[in-house]
Amino acid sequence: MRKSAKQLPYILAALNQEDQEADERPTTQPLPDGEDQEEILHAYPVNIGGVQGVLHTKEELPPEYFTDSKVIDNQEDLAPQPEAQPLKEASFFPHFFLILCFFLMLDNVSNTIPILLTPTAIITIIPKAQQITFTGSLPLGRILSPLTISQSQTIPTTGHGHQTATQAIGILTFYNAAFTTQTIPAGSVFTGSDGIQIATSAAVTIPANNPPSDGEAQVSAQAVYTGAIGNIPALSINTAFSASLYVKNLAPFTGGLDERDFSVVTKTDINTTAATLTGKVTASMNAAFQQQLFPTEQSEKLACHPTVTADHAIGNEAVQVMVTVSETCTIVAYDTGQLTARATHLLTTQASKQLGAGYNLYGTVQVNITKVATRKPNTVLLFFTSRGTWVYSIDQQSILHLIAGKPRQQGLHLLTSLPGIRRVAITGIADNDPLPEDPGYIHFQILIGL
């Protein structure tokens, strides 16, 4: 294709020379002296590209060349026809331009086709990778002064209690002035000064008088009607049962209750409020300690002692209850940058011993504090676990020099035998085709997987 483009100037020069020779050639041949010959021209109508004209020639052309042909036998017939247009002079410029574009296109295609036909090989490599873990401790940090924070909240109680009506109970004392014993059966009713009736719960026998003292006996009794009304005061019953028998209640009757519903404190009331307060106390504690930290420090709680108290016990009757959460904490502060650097160094040393050369850290090292302890005098010991991923380093330039131009299967075999490669695949190339020799047509994809 390039050779054809180089020959284009010579072809154009030859076409130009032929055009000049045609212009210099005489249109008619001179007649011999003394001869007056009549010249016969043939005219044929033509249509070239939509332009109509007349073709003049001395030679007679076969009829099949033109549909409408007219033979002119003398000079008078050469007069221009009114409907015919004169044939325009042919120009070589459009031909020149088309030929030039054609050869330039051929030259460009000759340069582009090899590029388009060059396949692109994609080499996907999964290098060997391993996660390394190191657990240890470091003497790092300082102890901050203990801090106590309290929060209280009063809430309505949510428990419901029910009280069944009960009878008041007490003791009746009998005095016998007779010289014989007297017996009072169970259920005997006595009315107090306030009109409340009290009945004996059991029979009672009062001994006879023994001068100078009357016979005396006591028996349990209860109010006849249920409710608090039966809670009579002392000596509400102070009356003579007969001429020789007297009865009194020396102490008040108690325990009489009316039926009613009421609110009580529940376990949920205290626990729910305590949980809310604990979150607030923790937030306040962290904020207070944060003010004591340097910009590069973080804190860990060393010891905390939370307490929860309430002004009413669980099950007690109360419309509302006040819950208080108090916490005293001691924390330690440590520099996160120092911890990460020292933990990473220990983890890297462990990885070198375990994996050997050729591996590099991928990403960052994760360090987690598992425990905080103190040693005298005021030494903080941080227990931690560090974790990171090490990946074998792939030298792409060495691989390019190794497999460029080699058959695909041979390239796969060579790559598989290299150290540090866990899995490899080559796409974009058929099994028996060679890999591109130009490194620009070999692309790498490195995938990290554990």
C-alpha cells in the first residue's frame, strides 16, 4: 500500500503529460494544395452526468453506442442545435482528487490493520496472601484521677396493687368478781363506745374471784364488719357484761382494711430508668475524661463501680419513684500513634519469621485493646491484638520479559511456576496463539484474596 502511494506523483505526471499533448495536437489535418475536399463530420448526442451535449467525430460509430445518432454530411449541418448544450471540456482535477484520497486511504489502512489485528492479553494474577495475627502487651499510658458522676430521675410507677377488705383484730380482757367461774362462748358480741361491734373468736372461761383480786382471762376477738372501721382505739369496749363480769380492750384493734386499688413500684420501673441514666452517666463520664486527654490520646476504663438506688422498694405502694445512678471510674490514657507503631513493628517481625521474603503489608494494621492493667508504681500495661494482611509482591516487568511472544499455554506454565503466585489466568489470547511481543498489549489485573 505504501508503494502505491509513492507511485501516485508519477501517475499524475503521466496523466498531465497526456493532457498537454492532446491540447497541442491540431484539430484538423491540412488538405493537399489545390484540393477543395468537403469535410464530413458525424455528430452524436450524449448525456454525461446529467449534462447533455453533442459528440463530433470523423469516424462513424456503430449505432449501438448511442441511442440517438445523427450523421452530418456537410458543414451546414454543423450548426448548433437549439436544444443541445455544448459538451463541456473535461477536467482532470476531480479525478486527481479521488485518486489521491484513494491512495492515502490505502496507505492509512496498511498502517492501521496490523494494530487492529494485534490482540490484547489480560493477565489476571491472584498472589499469595496471608493474614498475620499477633497478641501481646505493651507498657504504655498514664492513669487519670478517679471521677464520680450521678444522675437521678423521678418517674410515675406502673405497677397495680389490689387490697381486699379485712377485719380488725385485737384482745378482750374479762374480769370476774363472782366466787364461781364464768364462761363466755365464742362469737359473743360486744359493742364499743363508738358503736363498733366486736365478737370473740373463741370461748373463754374466767376464774372465780380470789380476794383481794378478781378472776381474769383474755380472748382474741375481731370486728364484726370488715374494713378500717373496725380499728377501734383502746378502751373503746369498757363495759359490764353482768353484775359480776366486766370486759375491756386494753389495746387498740388493728388490721382492718378497706378494699381498694393502688399503684406500686415494679422492677421494670427501676431497671428501665436505670438503663437510661446509665447511658447519660457514661456519656458525661467520657466527656469529662475527654477534657483531660491530649489530642493524640485515647482512653480505656480501668475500673468502674456503678450503683443504682431508689426511694421506694419494688412492690411498695407509691405513685412515683426516684431512681439514682452513680458511677465512679478510673481510666487510663495512651497515645494511639505510639500504640499502632509499636504493635505494627511487632506484627511485621512476626510476619517476616512466618512468611519469609517477598511479602509486603497490604492495607493497614488493625489494633484492638483487649485488657488494661496497672503495675506499681502507676505503670499501665495495655494488652492488645494486632492483625494485618501480607501479600506477595508481583514484579510485572520481570513477567513481561519472561512471557512476551511466547505461546499462551507456555506463558501460563511459566507464571504458575513462579513463587508467590496462587492463581493465574490469561484471557484475550487463544490457546495456541502467542502472547504479544509489544508490552503495550499486555495488561495486568492483580486481585487480592484470602
